[in-house]
Amino acid sequence: MGEHIDWALHRPKMAAGMGALSEAVYGNSQLAVREREAARFTIAMINDCLVCRDTRARDGASFGADEPFYAELTDWRASTSLSERERCAAEFAERFALDHLAMDDEFWDRMHAAFAEDELADLTICCGMFLGMGRTLAVVGVRAPEERILV
């Protein structure tokens, strides 16, 4: 099935669980594509996951998640084209991945001003999957497949 999957088939029941979590996130997230991708791509850069860095949103261009969007995410703090929610999603993802204990009251006030409770739950579950799966692929050294993955 490709290197990005084959290594996990040594433990098929666990691999099925990983696939189910991925499917749940990509199939059920209520976040806008650009918001979800702001979080996903920020974690992809932190994890230095080659698969994740090369992955793109399915039909992303129709939602504005095109290559210039991903280029903006490489320095989301300096970006002038990201929405407030997209910037918050990127910041949440960065803190989630690097310093989850730095999510202080001021940060949560900004997050609650930008997102409803169910959206924050969605973002948190997405980031958990992005961080865990991406870190796993990076640790085992999986390369990006020749054909780009669309999520």
C-alpha cells in the first residue's frame, strides 16, 4: 500500500485504529478547510513529517487552501492574508505541539472569542491526531509517497 502505510501493517489491529482516527478527523471535522489545514500544516512543520508536509486538502484550492496559503503558514505570525481564526488555529497547534502548558488564561480568552466550545473540541481532537500520526511517521522515517496524499 506504500511505505507510509506498510510499516504499520506489522500491527494490523492498531493500524486499523490509526486509520479510523484519521478518517474520523478528516471525515467529521466541522472546521473550515483553511482552519483545519492551518493547524495540520503547522504541526507538520513542527514534526518535520515529510508525508504531512507534502499532504494537501482534497479540493483545497476551491476553499482557498492553495500553495500560496501553505507558503503563508510557514510564517503564520507575519502573514497578512490569514483570518483571525486561521491564525488562532495555527497558534493553538503550535502550543499544542511544543508547549501545551503555556495555554494560559489570556490565550484561552482569545480562543474562546474566536471559536465555540464544540469547535475547540474539534480543533483539539484534530491536533491530537495530527501530532501523534505525524510524529509517528517522522520517527520511523517514512518518506512522502510519489503521489501526493489528499485529505
